[in-house]
Amino acid sequence: MTPIQISAYTATTCLGRGLAATQSAIAHGIGGLAPCHFETVRLDTWIGEVPGVDDQGLPSSLKAYDCRNNRLTLMGLETDGFADQVRNTAARLGRDRVGVFLGTSTSGILQTELAYRRRDAATGALPPDFSYRGSHNSFSLTEFTRRYFGLEGMAMTVSTACSSSAKVFAAASRQLALGTIDAAVVGGVDSLCLTTLYGFASLQLTSARPCRPYDLHRDGISIAEGAAFALLERADTPDSGTILLLGAGESSDAYHMSAPHPEGLGARLAMEGALRAAALVPRDIDYINLHGTATPANDAAEGKAVAALFGAATPCSSTKGATGHTLGAAGAVEAVICALALDGRFLPGSPGTEAVDPALGLDYVQQTRAAKPRRALSNSFGFGGSNCSLIFGVAA
């Protein structure tokens, strides 16, 4: 795979808005999770909510896209100077040469949930001001982003549950290699809604306390929201220190609708694919950001796959104890965390993890520590066995 340059990146989660807030929280082992008081939800669980989403307005020309997910999208785009970087790139390369590839799991489904409360009492019809295209539709955030910047290049939404915004890096890199575009806005956005909160609770997958990835007593996830983006370009002669996308691996084991293969077969296939694409071997990886949802089955399966491929020598951790599980945005959020680790010379810790499960046999990083990682692998695995692993590196 031809290395791809990450020209800009940003993340907005319950840890705060932007790279400085994200890095500071991870450096100090601070999590952003809190007891659930979202909307009308009454569940004994903890969530990661981004402050200020309801107060974010949209441009009048894009009011048709007004929903929580697109408000969070705009917050993310207008952070860390990311939007200016996109505009400058479009001006330099041409609007038709910049693509948009975004991932989400539920998009603006909250808008549909709210609309259902206002159905016509006699007919059951949804209110006339409800716009499926601008909210619940999975392409909504991609179309919104494209229109916000006036971009005309290839555009797509990937919705493969929790691997969604990792797979967009792979999709965009293929188009960059083919020459159909010269740059791409990639990332993911997922916002809180009743469907995911009650849905995961009905599957008995949520925890009554902040999630504890890879902990001996882990008992479920903490659902969260987030928006993360990166600007990708071909890297013919990258400057020293530039963060690169070196490889991507994808697999689909289709073992079960909501449970991973018990031996982590799909996870291992994705990691092996990423290593092949990057022309690397396991010992070349300095840090692994695990999918690590803090459910007993997920962490055990991924742990087995990582141990089988990397042994116990490669430092790894799940940062979901800090951010919560941002579902369709998780791949992009954790890609940004990997970029921060490579740029800032540290290995992220795992807030919430108290006693690492010894049966998994990994070098699990509980407290953030100084280091000089040169290459990091990030795992994202979704329901139905949709798996993606990404490898990032630093240009020499």
C-alpha cells in the first residue's frame, strides 16, 4: 500500500473538544464518562456525552440537515482548524478532487425518535417538518459535510456498526491509490439516541459503572458519542514527523450477529491484512489500540487474537475507558488517539481498568507512559463480524 499522509486531524468526545483536550485527558488518565441522564432515558449505566451539542446551530442554507448528529458533525469539523485545512486543500487541488468518506452507525436516528412522539393522533403520520434525508438517512452526515465545504469529489457513508469509521480510511486510501481523488475527508460521527442506549441494554451489554476494558471483572460497555476527522492525501515526499496511514486490513467472519468469533478469527485476519498492506511484521508495531469494549466476550476474543499474533511483547490498551464506546465513530476517534500518541511520544493508558485479566496474557498499559512509538495499530470490530485494523506511522 502506498503510504497516505494525514495532513490534519481532530476529535471531539466527552473528553472535550479538540486535540489538546483529548491529549491532556489521556495523559492524566481522566475519563469523560458520567451517569446517564440523556433525554428521557432511565437506565442504570454510564455514558459519554459531548457538552454543547444542543446549542450548536447550523448555517441557514443547511437547516434541512438539522439533527443532533449533524450538529455534532459541525462541532467536530470546526475544531483544531480542521475546516480551514479542508477549504485550503480544496482551493489548491480543486473541489472535484476532494472526496468525503464518513462512518456512522445510527446517524440522526434521534430525530426520528423525536418525530414519532409527534405523530398524528388519527393517522399515525410523522410530522410534516420531519426530514428523513437530512437526519436519519445514513448518507445525511456525508451529504451535509460535502455541502458545507462545497466539495464535488467521490462521497460515501460506511455503516458497518463499530468498524464504520475505520473502514473509511481503507475506502479512501483505495481511491487515492487509483487516482480518482487527490485528497479525502474521512472520519466518523455517532450521537446519543434512545435506540442504542435501550438496545444495548436489552442485549445485556451495558455496565452499571464506567466501563473497564480488559479488566478481570469487566461487565459491559459505556455508550458514548463523538466526532473525529482526518484529511488524507497521497504522501509522495512527506516531511519528517508527518503521521502516515501505512496499511489497512479488513475481514468479515460473520460468526454471529452480535458476538465475536470466540478465538478472534476475524480480528486476526484484519490485523494480518493490515500488516501485509504495510509490508510489516508483528514486531514492527510499537503500540496497539485495542477495540476493547469491556464486554467479557469481546475482550477475550480480541485478546486471544492479539496474543496469538503479537505475543505478550507489544504494549496495548483500550482507550474506551476514557471516551466510552462511540460506536460508528470509534474507529476515527481511536485513529486520532493513535496519531496523538505517535506525535506526542506516549502510550495511552486505560482509565477504569483496575485488575487486568491475567488469562489474556498481554502487555496491557493501564497508566499513560512516555515512549517513542513509531508505528501503531488500531482495531475496530463491528456487529456481524465486520472487522478493520489500521496501521499508522511517523515519517522519518
